[in-house]
Amino acid sequence: MKELAQKLLEELNCETAFTIPVFGGVDILESVAVTWIIMAVLVLLSVCLVRNLKVENPGRLQLALEMGVSFLYDFFGGLVGKKGRRYVPYLCTVIIYISIANMVGLFGFKAPTKDLNVTGALALMSIVLVEYAGIHEKKVGGWLKSFTQPVAIVTPINILEVFIRPLSLCMRLFGNVLGAFVIMELIKLIVPVIVPLPFSLYFDIFDGVIQAYVFAFLTALYINEAVESEE
């Protein structure tokens, strides 16, 4: 168990990847560096995949890409409703980033989502967008009035919910990713050969995508709740 505790501490400790020699030196954490790599890969893939697009007689790669994009837009569009469709690109970006971030362990990198700062930042961005969506749709007066619904007595609870939601999103994502690591280490201690491989693929791929889906799904529901007017 001491070995497991030591490995857990190592996972929680986000090391400095390198230092930028400006303003006396700016430390770049490993999670930030890996995120930059993910961003660079996604940008490069985007540029390559959208080259030579055709209106007539598209190739199989273009058809597959269009099906994937259409699926995400239709799925999130159904969740956020007509008024919230302008936020679908953000939701698509979030689910793609978190899915890849959870799978980079297969390539020897530490998942950025194991850093509480990363999950916290994602949750904060999502909740800021949710509140912005409410203000944009209902204006400031309607947004403030929404805190008194369905009855004025629940106003303190509705206000508290604004702070609880990002904490819930952050800790759910961080806890599940870290929990998967703990389970994998326990499996390696009990059965060190062969058996851990399929479990590793499960937690790095399937479970990682599921966590991305849950995060984006809840954000979409919050947006829908924010933009829908009370009758």
C-alpha cells in the first residue's frame, strides 16, 4: 500500500516541464505542456482533414468527418435546444479535448485531467458560459429574476448552485480520472501480468471518453436550463 500511496502522490504532483526565461522565469507545468501538444495535434489534423473538400463526389474520409461533426452537432443541438445551438461548437471542443486528454496516457504522457487546475479551469469556463448564456437570452433583469424561481424562498439555494455546479463538474472529472488510476495500480499489484492490459485500454479509452461525455452532457443541460424561459 505504501507503494500505491507513493505512486498516487507522484500522479497528484504536477511537475514543471520547462521554464520560459521571461519576467524572471515562468514555469510551464507538465499539464500545460501536454495540453499545448494536444492543441497542436488537433490544429494540424484539422488543417489536413479539411483540405481539398468536395461538394460533389466526396471521399470516404470527408464523409466520415462530416458524419462525425453532424452527429456531435445533432446530439448537442438536441440537448441545448434551439436557443442554445450557438454554444454547440464549445461543447464539441470540450468533449474532443477531454477525450484526447484522458487517452494520452497510452502514449506515455500524464493526462492533463489529473491536474486539479485543469479540471477546475474547464469547469469554470463552462459555468461562466452557462451564466453568460442566461444573461444573453434573458437579459440581466430576467437572469436575476430566474434566481427567485419557482418561488422566492429558494433564492439562496439557486445562488449557491452557481458555485456548486463548477465544483461538481471539476471534482467529478478529476475524481473519476484519478479513481481509474488507483484501480489500475491495484490490479497491477494483484495480477501484474497480462490481465492489466485490457483494463488499461478500458480506463484509458472507453472510460476516458465516458468522462468527457458526462462533462459535456451536464454542461449542455445547464446551458439549456439557462436559456429556456420560464412560462
